[in-house]
Amino acid sequence: MPSLPRSLGRALIFVLAAAPTAVFSINFCSWIFGCECKSWWAGAAAACNIHLAHAKHCPWCIYDGQGFVVGFVLILAAQALISFGSTWLAWPFRLALAFAAFPLIGAAVAVTYGFISHYWS
């Protein structure tokens, strides 16, 4: 981002990476766990299996949504660290890494919570 001040360019990288994380995080939950969560604008967790008494409950929704919050915060923290802290990387690489943090960290947290809660057993 050659024509932007350095701090504004870093903030733009963070916003560009964090926006899809915020918009599609619940869709990611549904993709990983098959829990029937929908997009934020289509009912969110209203159809989640957490509301079904005899179903395995979504690991990101049990524990009062702690898994979702932990995943979301860790993803945003990594995106911020990459966006603002990677001074030795050119902006296209920082942007690509910040985008990659969403599926990589989200999957790591999802797998961790999935195994802890015995969701796939």
C-alpha cells in the first residue's frame, strides 16, 4: 500500500482480513461441525443443534458459547499481530497471512473443542 501512511495501511490490512472473519465465523462453525447454524442475517444459531435435546451439541455453542468466543478472539488477535507486527513482510504477504489466519486458527480451535467435547466420537 505504497501511497498510504504506514499505520493506515496496516489498519486497512487488519480490517480487510477481520471483516470476513466477523461476517462468516458462524458459517465456519456450521461448516466444521454441521450444526445447522446459519449466516448472521439468516437466523444465526437459531437452528443450531444446541437447541435439540437429543443431538450432539455444537462444541462452539456449549459452555455458553465459549468455544466460539475463544476462536473468534484468537483469530482476530492473530490477524492484528500479522497486520501490525510483521514489519519485515511486504503488505501483500501480510494480507495473505491475515486472511489465512481465519481458517487455520479457526480449524485448530474447532478441532480442539471438538475433541474436548467428544463431538466426533
